[in-house]
Amino acid sequence: MLTFLLKRTLYALISLLVITLIVFSLSHLSGNPLDALLPDDATPAQIEQVTRHLGLDRPIWVQYLTFLQNAAVGDFGDSLKWKGQTAAEVVWQRLPATLQLGGLALLISIVVALPLGVMAAVYKNTALDAVATVIALLGQSLPAFWLGLVLMWIFAVILGWFPTSGYGGLSHMILPAIAMAWFQVAALTRLTRSAMLEVLDAEYIKLARVKGVRERSVIWKHAFRNAAIVPVTYFGVLAGSLLTGSVVIETVFNWPGTGWLAITAIQGRDFPVVQTVVLFFALLFLLANLIVDILYALIDPRIRNT
């Protein structure tokens, strides 16, 4: 088990290293950062001074190693838009809002999708199965930003049940969390239903029923445990996409998280903050997938030997 975890952690670190190289390369391809730092009437002496201060006169590989060394200790430079703050500080301040919203959306996805997918498979070709199919179809067809606007119009403007936008308590989080989770509920429901249908036709499930095992135990203890590896596979994508998908939803609902921060930083050409947000999202993806690998090993011991 320890060897398996070490291998997966090593793969995650290699992936993170490649991501830092991509982020560094894209930041240089996006243009000269001096254009955002200096006014149009900057003198050659000012340009030379800032170039030397930022290390832009060094070879590109030296710049990358410096970037990598600074990133390892959380130093991504100073924000260009939020004066007096580092890029890491700006992102760190917005992080709790994104984790709150993404966490609630993740909870909604799991609590709704898993039972719905299991019941849709158990009661195949019934009204419940039809409802699950419709939810899955609509969930994967409706854009998140459009759904967010519709939810805001109906439940905030017309009915007045929730605030239209802004940061606050649970009432402020419900509409954006539902808009974020809807697509993932649809995808996870379909995956769970398909996996359960395959497992329920297995011989050991039929044998368990013949031996008189309670139906609840057959479904949740025997069938779902073996089918769980499919939705668990999707968990890494689910967790990462819910947090990175907050870029659109946070903008629609004016939620001051890292997604809203990324849009604001791009508009203000705040490259250090953009780099920090991208690396933060990448780290979340890698962490989520590492958790998935660990859950793999717990669910199916055979995977530990791979």
C-alpha cells in the first residue's frame, strides 16, 4: 500500500512540475509584463531598471528556475492590481469563499446523484428511472451560467426566496451551488446507474438473493460497493471541475471567490494573480485525483499491486 501511495504521489509531483512549465511559458507568450507595469511614456532608464529588478534580462531557463524556486515557497510576486499585496495573499483571501461554494456544490452532487443513480438502476424502466433520465438529460444540456440566471430570476427576483447575488450565509450560497452542481449531478447519476445495472446482473448478486440476503444489503453492501469504483473515478474530475467551474458561476452571482478573482485579474492584466489562480486550480485537480487513487486502493485491493 505504501509503495502504491508513493508512486501516485510521485506522478502527481511530476504532473505539477509540467503544469508549472506550461504556466511559465504561457505567461511569457502572453506579452511583455513591462507593458502592464510601466506607463507608455516610461524612459529607457526606467525600463532597464524594472527589467533588471524582475530578472527579465536573464536567460529563460534561469527565469524558470527562479519562478520554480519562488513557487515552491508560495512566492508568486506582487499583485499589479491590488497594490501592497502579494499574489498569494490576494488568492488566499478569496480561497474560503470558493471552498464554501464548491464544497456545498460537491455535497449536493454526491447526496443527490448517488442515491438517484442507484434507485434508477434498481427500479429500471419505472417512473423513478424516467425522472433520473430527464434530470441527467437536462443537466448535461443546460449551460451553468444560463441555469444560474434562470434560478436567479425565478427564486430571487420573482419569488424573493433568496438574494440575487453577493457574498453571505447559506441563503446566498444555495442558488450558485445548485447551478454549479446540476451538470455534475446529471453526469454522476448516469455513471452510477450504468455501473449498478452491470453489477446487478452479476452472478454473485443473484446468488446473494437466492441465499436470502436482505435486499437492502444486496444493493448497498454487495452491489454498490463493487459499482462504486466507476463514480469514484469521476470524483477527481467532479471535485476539480466544481471548483474551476466557479469562474463562471462566481461571475454570474458576484461571488467573491477565486473564480471571480481570475476574471478580474485577467481584465486588469494582473499576471502574477492569474498564474497563482491557475496553479491553485491545478493543485486542487491533482489533489482530488490523488484522493481518488487512494480510494481505488481501499475499494479494490487488486489495484494496490499496479
